[in-house]
Amino acid sequence: MSGFNKVVGSYEEAMAGLEDGMTVIAGGFGLCGIPEGCIAQIKKMGTKELTIVSNNCGVDGFGLGILLEDKQIKKMVSSYVGENKLFEDQLLGGELEVELTPQGTLAEKMRAGGAGIPAFYTATGYGTPVGDGKEVREFDGRKYIMEEAITGDFAIVKGWKADTYGNVIYRHTAQNFNPMAATAGKITIVEVEEIVEPGELDPTQIHTPGIYVDRLIQGTFEKRIEQRTVRA
Amino acid sequence: MALSREQLAMRVAQELQDGFYVNLGIGIPTLVANYVPEGMEVMLQSENGLLGMGPFPTEEEVDADMINAGKQTVTTITGASIFSSAESFAMIRGGHVDLTVLGAFEVDVQGNIASWMIPGKLIKGMGGAMDLVAGADNIIVTMTHADKHGNSKLLNECTLPLTGAGCIKKVVTDLAYLEIEDGQFILKERAPGVSVEEIVSKTGGKLVVPDNVPEMNV
């Protein structure tokens, strides 16, 4: 690595420094736009007691779901975790903790975390179990709860194209949580389908500027589809 | 006769207006997209980060990177835009979506809604539902009037944990269209062939019945 070149040669290098008990923020929505290679590397490393912040926890045998197989996850912070038998078993067995967080609040927690905002007020969840125990404030006659930002020791992100400086473009709805995740890691790793030279991407089209990216790697992706729906 | 799922969707579709940005929940709300009146333009928002959702793709068009909030493969219509989850919920929370349609387990006379959790059963999560009900001014809840045991889902006070407090003003059930105002349900329309008496008997919460309750046009 030199200058602004963020490219690393292997997933070992990409995930170096990940330790037991750390917090990892992962981009992705369902199985769309998930950092497949980083997840596989965490599985390989066998790191345990992880707190994973991600909208979902993959499915049995794919995505973040594979980290359940060896009980690597201590706690999930997610908005929806319904796709996964192993998840259910470990949750009911008390081996896994889950902090259910409304989807928009989760996105904003990551955004705030990356933007240096420690907390924010939202009407989402007021008067529901999500608001229990949280500070309530009234603005213009409406009640809001305080939600705290999230940052991670690592953030793992799936992009489409990036230049070697780590300027990233996402493809279609594989964008989802990835741009916020990219801002919220102490160490942010982005894996992409294609790495190009600086200058090849239009600066106007960059979703994640390279300043957020610490390590960049080109991967290959299975891109499994969760609900294949077609019309005739 | 109680409305079918399709008829429910047809009735909700009557609330659409030309130029509306609309978020449709999973289930019956999704069917509303099939009944957009001829010549009307609406744009469907999907909370994973898509405005201008189109129909399911053909076999050739299937793209793993193009899904909706139900994780189904979809397409985009002309004029669509794609953005991050933070941007998507800025639209939702910020009140920029014109109409939100979603299902529920229970609604009460205070406009409270319960739709995400049944204690004792496995809790899968609220997804974007809490943000949607907190952010939208114009929400329509679609559900059956009573559960399969005949218990009313329109109550004086929700018994299940809430999704949102004081946020629901309109409910379309298989029996009736009701509005919520000043701590009571107001019966606005009844399903074709359904009597006011049946609706009264299946409504648990305080219900105001005007002198004239027209039949729905479905």
C-alpha cells in the first residue's frame, strides 16, 4: 500500500486485526449487496463473541447465517431476522442475543455514527417496546425518543466498482445499508466486483468517497437470490 | 359478503391520486399495485432504497441486485431512482411519501397499531414498519375485521405490543371502511351486502354509526 492506494491482495489481509468480542457493521439487505468474501473470511478465522450490526442475519448456510454455524455471533443488531432456523434455535436456546431495531433507525444509527453525531431523536418507536427506557423529548407538540449512534471496530461493505483510492459505486438496490456502514467502521473494508484505476470513475457518480475506505479487495460473488419472482 | 383480498385492494386503490408516491406493505397492500386506475401515475417506494418499483422481471431480466423490501426480484419503471437505506427512511420519516398502506393485527380507537409481535411466538422483527407508521400522515391499514376465531381486531385498546402510537386514521377491512377520530371509530362505508349490525357486532372498540352508511363501490 502506498499513498491513497487501498487495495489489499487477500481476504486474510483485508480482515487482519479482527478479534474476539469486536463489533462488525455489515452492509446488505437480505442477501442483496452483502460482503460475501469478508463474511467467509470471518468464518475461516473463527473469531468469536462478535456483535454484528446488519439489517438481517442471512439465511441458513449463506450470508451472515454461516457465522451462526460455529456460534461466532454473541449479539445481532437487526430490524428483521426471520429467515433463519439456526438463528431461531440459538435465540431460543439463549446462546444468541438480538437487539431488534427499526430499519430506518438502524440506518440512521450507522449514518450518525459515521458522521460524528452521538445520538438523535426520532418519532419511530415512541410508545412501543422499542422506546422503553429511552429518553423522550417533545418537539412542536410531538414526542420523540433518543437513539444512540452505532460505530464498529470493523465495517464490511459490498460495492460494485471502485478505483484503487477506494472511491466506490454501488449497483442498483445492492446499495442499501452499504454507504452508511462504510462510514461507521474504525476499519472499513470494501469488496467489489471490479477495481479500476483512479480517474476511470466519474467523480460525480461516486457513492462512497475513498476517505471512508481503509482496505479494498476485488472478490467474486455468488449473489444468491432470496425470492426469485418472475412474470411470464 | 365480506370483501376478498382483491376487493380490499380495489377499495384501497380508490384512495390513490395522480402523482402520488406510495409505499405498499407486504400481503394485501402489495395487491393495490394491480388496481391503479387507468391513466393515473403513481410511483411505488420500496424501503430498501427504490422509488419507482416496476413489475416482476421476466426470466431474462432477473437481477440479484434489483430487489424490493420483500426481497423479491423486481424491475424499475421509467423515472425510477435508487438510493441508500438512510435516504429511503429520510423520505419515509420526513413525511415525503403521500400514502402508506400496511397490514395489522390490531388497531384501536386512539389510532394505535399493533402489527409486528405476538408475545409467546417467535419475534422476527419490525423491519421498516415502525418508521413507516411514525413518518406518514396518510396511512391506510388493511386487515380482516375479526381474526379467525371471530375476535375483533378493532379495539378500544390494542392488546399486543404497539408498532406505533396515535398514527392511524383510516382502516379498510373486509367488512367496512372506517375512520378514527376523537377516540372512536366512525363507520364510513360497508362492504356490499354486509349489514351495519354485523359490523357493529364485530367491532370491539367504540363505534359511531352515521344515519346513512353507503356501500363500497368495488
